[in-house]
Amino acid sequence: MANETKNIKAIIFDWEGTLFDPKTKKEFPDAEEVFKHCHFRGYRLAVASLVLVRTNAAIEERALQIETSPLGKFFEMAVVTDKDKDAILNEIVEKLQLPRSQILIVDDRTIRGVKYGNQHGHPTAWFQNGEFANELPDSSTGLPTFTIHALSELMQIV
């Protein structure tokens, strides 16, 4: 595990289902502790969020939700879209100006974040939790580098 994580300099998180529980409408209980750990260790942090409701109001609401979250102060950048999550992941990667091998992608969806990370040379962490816990990796997504069942498990990885 040490070889996969020693070069990580930045982490891109998915928002809903990964950091924010859509059922309780709150951040997962261990999210702030994880962010304090990552911040203390010097990781650059970003969030990429796909809004499935295609309205400007929904995008603005999600962006405000992230900005006013207790986690908001830790993000170097937050990008929200209703169109193409891969495009915003590419945008964040470009702005981070780091090799892809140094940027960990953390997502609760294998068909989005894990697939993107695997296709573009990133280490990946699948947060196998909630609504998409049974969305197993397959030949189109590839296997995640790490699988976690609680956000706090990231502290053992990074």
C-alpha cells in the first residue's frame, strides 16, 4: 500500500454520496476529521460534483451547499456541473498541475470516479457505501486501487 500512496499530493473527492449523505442532508460524520488529517499532511483537496437535476438553480444550490459546508474551507477548488463529470475532473486535474499518478480520486460510484481514475492513470478509492454500494467494479470500470467502507479509512491510506 505504501507504494501506491507515497506520491499522492492531491485528492479529488466526489460530493454527494461520498462526503455528503443525501439521506440525512449532512456531511458524513467522519468527513471533517478526515479533512483535518489530509490538511495537516499537506494534501491539496478539491471536490467535483455532478448534479443530476439540470437547472441553473440546482447547480447554484449545490455550489452553495459545498461552500457553506464545514468542509468548504479545506477545498482548494470546487467544481459543479449538470453535464459531464469527466470534464470537470479534467478541469480540476489541469488546475492542480500535478501528474495524474499523484492525484487520488475518491468516489462512491465505480462507473464515474473509479472508471475515470483508472482510465486516466490516477490511484482511486471507492467508497463502497450507500445507494451505490452494490455497483461493483467490472471490466469497463477497472478495479479501484483501494476500497473503503467509511471515510475514516482514508486516514490509513494517505
